[in-house]
Amino acid sequence: MVTIYDVAKEAGCSPTTVSKAFNNYSGVSDATYKKIMEAADKLGYTVNTNARALATKKTWLLGVLFSEDVNTGIAHPHFSEILQSFQVRAGEYGYDVVFVNKRLGNREASYLEHCKYRGVDGVLLAANKIFTDEIQSVLSSEIKCVSVETNYPNTHTVISDNRMGSLQALEYLYFLGHRKIAHMACPLTSVAGQERYSAYKEFLKSKGLEENPKYLVETKEFKPEDGIAAATQLLQQAWDDLPTAVFCGYDDIACAAMTTFKAQGFRVPEDLSIVGFDNVTISGYTTPSLTTIEQDRAAIGENAADTLIKMIEGRDIDHPIDMRIPTKLIVRNSCARI
């Protein structure tokens, strides 16, 4: 078995320096770090995780806690992309990622119990706004936590700038001449739903536009079928004074709404312009292709990993506790000028 002494000899430095490099300690220059890693790769060195855990008093494990209650779990492309970015960045620091759920073997267990059983050094929270006792127990423990979905008191959060994205979408519709703009909100129990709806109301007020209650519908969950139901409801309650554009709080419901409107005889974008929020892959392949707001999921995952690991390792964090990632308007073919 190749040891750190072999790596040290190959790299031309001390075993202590090699150990510091493998454990991400300070005091190792970039050039030395690179030389050590190249030597380790050449010799086929593999870190002994048990020995490293004993030496550093850490498990080098990060837990990921997802909430599946409103279809926003790992299966959704938004969160899977965040997780992929988070996992890659964590790996660069030498950490592995495990999933935290409510089972240990064949019995039920709380999130906190699972975290303690795994001995995770920190947890990435991607849980819904519903402030459950189980999540609170994790937040109240000594385990370091970072959220990418919900704002919790005194907890670091890395999420998209929902206000910026909403105003980008609405200003674009206004630029095209739209004054009757409806909003299909994602669940208002979520931070995304609340902040995008709040930005919608702020925009209407800033432009002197009426806040018409007939132009607002809320989806119960983040599922496409909820988009169909919401689009149908919008047509029914605003039939005597239809909007010319719809700002959808999520791409899935925007795509479902587009299908529903066309099935009812409306042309998109000639009769109804539609803007989504998320820029998931499918939004570029609808007919017409969906104009939407892009969330930088790679940046969310990377910054969440950076923040969590800095907390674990006691390093300074040079950004606000509520970190917002900028969004970008992606113009496609689902909007038309009045």
C-alpha cells in the first residue's frame, strides 16, 4: 500500500506537509499542493478515510436533507443540478456526501438521529418552508447547516434572487406593451412562491397597474398537473377580462399552462404571452420555446458547499447570511409584443 511517506518522497517534501495537503489545512502553497496531488496520482495513493477521521476528529461526510412533500426533492432537475454542483465542490475539499432520511435500516428514525448515526460534519438543507420540529431539531443541534431552499433563523442560506428574477420577467412583459399581466404562483408556503408573488405585487404598484384578484392563482404543489388546474382556474375567473400575459412562478407550471391555453383555443404568444421561472432543460423544447428566468444552480451548489465547509473548518465567511445568486432573463418565443 502506498503511504504518505511514499508521496512525500516523490513530491520532495515532508510527510507533515503531505498530511496537511490531504486534509486541506492552511500553510500549503498552491504549487506544493499541486505537486503533492500529482505525486499521489502517479503512485496511485488512496486516502485512508478511517485514519483521516481519527487524525482530524471529523468524518468528512456532509449530509443532504431533502423534502419530497411538494415534489421538490432530488428527482426535480432544479435540485438535482444543485446537488451535483454541491457534491463536486465538496469532493474538491475531500468530503463525501450522504443522504439523510427518516430510516435507519428497517426502522424509522428522525433526521437528527440519522445525522448523528452517520456522524456528518454538516448538512445541506433543501426542505420546504413548513418549519417542522424534525428540521428544527437539526438546526438546534451542533451540526453546521446551510439551506438552499428555505430561510431559517440564524442559518446560512444560498438561493436565487427571486425578486430580481421576477422583476426581470415582468419588466420584459411591460416592455412588450403588456399591462394586463396575470400571475400563476408556485405554492406560497415556499420561499420562492412568497418572494415571486411579493415582487409581482411590487411591480404592479411601481407601474401604477391594478392588482386584479382575478389575475392571481396559486398552485398547490410544483407538479405539472397543478399547472393545468391553475391555468384552467385562471381562464374561468378572468374570462370576462382576460390578461394578455402570464408570469408563471415555475417552468413546470408554465409549460403545463401553455398546453392548457392552446387546448382552449388560445394562441401562444399571439393571444397570451407566457414567462416561466427556472430554465429547466425542457423549457427550450416546448412549442413555442419558453421565455424564462434562469437560476444559476451551479453557483448555488458551489457556494453552499463553500459556506458549509468554511463553517465546519472555522474559517471566515465573507458574504451575508442570506446569500442571493443573480438570475438572467432567457428570451425565447413564448412572448409577443402588444
